[in-house]
Amino acid sequence: HHGGTAREDATVCVSSQVGCQMGCTFCATGTMGLLGNLSAGEILEQLVLARRYARVRAVVFMGMGEPLANCDSVLEAIEGMVDTQRFGISPDRVSLSTVGVTPRLRQLAVRAPHVRLALSLHAPSQGLRATIVPAAKAFPLPELMEAVAAYAAHTDRNILVEYVVIRDVNDSPAVAHECGALLRGGQYMLNLIPYNPTDVPHDYQPPLPHVVAEFARIVHDDYGVQVTVRKGK
């Protein structure tokens, strides 16, 4: 038990599943397959453990699993997080990252409109995206972006768009133009994440820094989209 001032404010990254069935080719968890869904109690237990070490001020569903593939448990857990009698986390300090399970986005907008949404995009066209995010085959990009735009309009929140940049896969100027065109005029902020080599069967390489900078420049300067680049560790 720490003294009052020693306890740091913390953001806790929670998992919603053990493993994941979305199969994202750059992600070590994605290559494991799905081993099981966590219950709402098991999701909240992660906060209970975290609270031993820190004051939990924010939660991000960015651990293992696709939150919207375990939607009922995740929504129930979010209700517990924001319940002032339980965890009392400010509703707008809960973020959820999804590859975009289109029908569940509509459910989320109705049941948890305060949640900050992050979309794992990784490619601006259906064909390319399906090679990086196999689950995208089930959720075509036009319908997905329609649902995301509707979520943004319904909740009046900006959407963080996450984009892992992989050398010679999704980092060309042509792809940057497609990306800009897709996001132009919407409530989006693009976060470019240079690929960090991990234990996956694909021989992916990190992008060259000047290529990432040019990608960001095209999307921002030519299409007026806000862009940030995650700095390497």
C-alpha cells in the first residue's frame, strides 16, 4: 500500500480476449488464434489488479483481443468502469481500439456513446487491407467507414485512425494519397505507427523514416487530415 502521493495516475491497457481471431498479419497475438473470450468480471479484474499499484484514471481496450468480437462482455465491463459506485472512471477516459466489426459499431454508438474509438485501419483500400487484416474480408471498407462516420456523428467525437506502416507493403506515396482521400473531410486523426518487428511468420520490415515522413506530409498537406507519427521506443 503506497502513501497518498506515491500513487501515480495510470492508464491501464486491458485485454478483452485470450488470443484473437482477427489474424492481423503484423501482430503476434493475431497469429495465435482465439483461445477464449473474457467475461466482464475478468476484464474488470485487470483494473482491480492495476489499482494496487496506481490510481486508474483511464482505460484503453488495446490489449489482447478484438473488443467488438466480445461485445456484450466489453459493454458490461465499460458500465462497471464508469459506475461511480465501482471504479468511477470518467466516461470519456475509456478508449476502445477495433479493426471494425461493422454491426457492433452501431451497438457501441447506442450503448456507450462516450467511448473514444480508435480504428485499426492499416490500409486505405479493401484489397490491400484484407492482406494485412484478414478479418477485413468480412467487413468491407466502404460499409465500415460509413459506420465509423456515423459513430463520429452520433457521438460528436474524433476517431483515432491507427495505421501500422510496413516497408513496401502500405507505405508508398500512392497509398498515402488513397489514405488521404479516404479520410478527407471526416472527424479523423491519423496515427502512423512504424512497424516494430515481432514474432510473426511474415518477413515484414520497419519503414524508412523519410518514407513515413513523406506519407504523413501527403495526407496532411494534400488532404487536410491531422496526422501524428508514433516515435520509436
